[in-house]
Amino acid sequence: MDLLELDRSAVLESVRILESAGPIDWELPTPCPQWTLRQLVEHMAAGHRGFAAATRGEADDLAAWHAHPLPGDPLDGYRESVAAVLEAFAQPGVLVREFTLPEITTRITFPGRVAVGFHLLDYVAHSWDVAAALGARTEPAPELAEAALAIALQVPDDERRLTPDAQFQPSILPPPGTGTFELFLYSIGRDPHWSAPKDPVNSQEDSHVR
């Protein structure tokens, strides 16, 4: 499976997982502590729109990368952003053209293969974020997990991960015998065993009931 097919697989998996979200799930906490599930999906949709704009050569369109509220059912708006990026990435020669990614930097351009790799990395990570928020677990096919890990290990793991706008947290040392996908999660600062924090008020009420 080539890089574009792997990326498409990651994106469609994010849609599949989100299809299980119910109306009351959109305000759930996520492994990204600054975002509820709704806010995470708005960020994911913005990423798709931004990469689609970059593919079209709209180098100065930073607004395309900005998250904004998804009206109505957020899944509908997310599906629209998915369609936009998959259509853009289906253009001939995407992997060999140069991309300007203003959300990262405007000082240099990135080869298409690198840009699509960034996109794949994000949506393998965010598919897991969404599943974890919903109390589920997902693990991509081995080929996709291996590709995501290879890309993640090229991301600098230094003080830049400590800044407020860092895309990833510092890596976590994995225990011996960790599998490929969990190695990927540890490498981008995710705890594979994350679960939503309990509501202390509700927990206290529950203890009275018992």
C-alpha cells in the first residue's frame, strides 16, 4: 500500500470511529486536554481543509487552517472536510510537488511525500484520540502503524514540544515488549492507557448511593 492509500485509510478510519458518537458525546474530554470531542473534531476538520488548500497551491491561506464551529451535527461538517482533502490528494503528482504549510512555517516548502506524511501522522493520532474519548480503542493495520511510527520518530523530540502550541507532547519511555502502535503513541507523548477523568462531583454522589 502506498503512502496516499495509507493516508486515505487513516482518514476513513477517523470517520468510521466518529460515526459511533452520539448527541451527548460531543462535550466529552479527550486525550488532548485543551479540547472536548467537538473541539477536537473542529481541529481535525481544519487540518483537512488546510492540507486541501496547500495541495491547491494556496500558500497564503492561513485562514483555511483555522478551526471554526461545525454547525448542526459535527460529523456532517467533518465528512465535508474529509471529502475535500481526499479529492485534493487524489490529484496527479501530489507526492512530488512542493507544499507550503503555513501552520508549520512559511520559510520553507515541503516535498509532497513529507506533507502527506505529516497528514497521515496527525490522523492516525487523532483517530486514536477520538476512540479513547468515546471509551473505545482502535489500532490501525500493521502497515499503517509502522508507517505512522516511522514518521513520528523523525519529529524532533526537544524543547519545542514544551511550548503551548506544540503539536505533540514530549515522548514517553515505553515499557519493554511494547507493540508498534503503542510505540507510536508513546513517541508522540500519548498514554495508550488514557481514560477520561472521572467527575469528582458525580463520583462523590455515586459513593453515597453505594
